[in-house]
Amino acid sequence: MTDAVDPPKARRPNTRLEEVARAAGVSKSTVSRVINGEPYVSSKAREAVHQAITRLGYSPNQAARTLAGSRANCIALVVSEQGSRVLADPFFAGVLRGVHAELAGKRVQLVLMMSKEGDEQDLVNYLCGGHVDGVLVISLHGQDPLPRTLADAGLPTVVGGRPLGAGGVPYVDSDNFNGAMEAARYLASLGRRRVATIAGPRDMAVGMDRLSGWKRGMSQARLPVDLVAYGDFTPESGAAAMEELLSRSPDIDAVFVAADIMALGALQTLHAHGKRVPEDVAVVGFDDLMIASTAVPPLTTIRQDVEQLGRTMTWRLMAELAGEENLPPFLLLPTSMVKRGSA
């Protein structure tokens, strides 16, 4: 008579790495090494981890790769925005070009996915189901749990932009704080004294960091920081924010706009009010997207290399998948000012 053996549970993508470690009686790092097929793990510990994975139904793609002995040779780029917004915003196109360029010649496919409210669990189930080897995530809002959920499931994940709710998950970002501070200092150096800003969304780190940098630059110039309006990185929101600022303070003589795409809307509003740029109101944007050079007048802006952002995120993810050790937990890319006709 043989002992009864509990059948394996159905796979549960939400099972955490900690649960596997606890069930196997080993550390999380040991579980990670087993999942990644790394050496220096005893056969006893390796077997205990495999049994815990089977018993708990742990199904991140890393576990599936180890047990099946193969890779998906595919990574995902997840954008936490609506599809129509992604297709219309040149920022996302730049990031995508960078990701594609970094993957060139690596025989790794790319899957582009949109994260929409209400389908989070389906997204996690797919990503953790062995379809991809790793994930790039951009445009996070608020305390989005997706990166932390994926990382806890053992799926290598890199975030584009500083994540607010995913401590410990590696990320790549541009130096938004210092870039915005440089913009404020520059406008002050031109002799402008009523300097406003159109900030980004209050639930995104990029919006917070650029606003903080602008405030720091203004404080250093001993200028007030009362003229703040907010947009959502669309031309329409930039136009509405500029309208709000002019109604509050018609004597505005400069504005730092936290994204070029919002600056386009701000310029339209200024033109509609008969304001000359830069004679009456100087305008500085952020990003240096292609639209900046074709704006009327051409937009002075803070340049971040969007394609390099995509490339660096991809490099960081692929390096982790290759088993490289001592990788940096985050990378901050430099910004620079590009002077054109608007300021």
C-alpha cells in the first residue's frame, strides 16, 4: 500500500516567491537560483524547490522555463495607458524604437501590451504563464502593483520611470528633477519674474519630479512658486492649463511646460490670447520630441533621449535574463537644454 500523494494545485500566478521559499524550507535567493537554473544549489534544495513549485501551482515563466528546459525568447512591453493614447503620443513611439533597436540581432520577439483598468489579472496571468521571459513596464500611475506583482512572481521586470509603488524593482529614468530645475533657472536668467509651470499628472513620478525640480530652480532664483497648473501629457490639457494660468495671472511672462506635447497646446492658447512668444511669454518644454522643432515658434526644451531610455531598459532586462550579477538597481539618464525660438 502506498501513501496518498496530493495532486498538484492548479497554477496560481499570484503565489509569491516567499511562499515557495517557505514551503521548500529555503531562502528566496535559493528559490530564485533554482528558477533561473543557476549553479551552487544542492540537489536536495533543488528538489525541494521543484516540489514546492508543483504543490503550490507556482507558474511564473521563470519556473516554467526551468522545468521545461526552454525559453520563450520573447519579452513584453506593457504600457499603462489606453491604446489610442499610446498610438498618438510620440514619446511611446520613441521608447518603442529604442526597445526594438536594442533587441536587433538577439532573436528575441517583442509583445506590446496595454494595461487597462479591469483586466489586470488577465494581464498577470498571461505574463506569468510562460509566454515571455521578462517584462518592460512604462507609464505607471499611482501605486500600480503590477511591477511588484511580476517581480514577486519571479518574472524579471524593469520599469521605465521611477515607480511609486514598486520598491526594489529595477528602473531606468531620465533626470527629471535636474532637467526641470535647469529650465527654471534658465527662464529666471532671462529676467522673467512671473514664471508659471504646467506640471504633469499628480499620480506619476515624472510629474512629481519635474514639478519639484522647477520649484527648486525657482527658489534658488528667489521667485514665487504659486503659478502651477496640471495637465495629463496631452495637447488639450496643456491648452486648458495655460488658459487657467492666464486667467489667474495675466502678467505671466514665462512658463515651463513639463512635456513638449502639452507645450503645443499651451502655445495655441497663448497665440489665441494675442501673446507673442517669446517676447511676451517665454516657453520651455521637456522631452525634445520631433514635434518640438516643428512648433511655432520652435520650442526651447529640455532634452531626454527617449530612444536611449527604451534601449537602456531593454539592456537592463536582457542582462538580468543572461544571469549578469551586480546589476545597478536603477539608472538615471542625463538631460540637457536645447535652445530654440520660444525662449
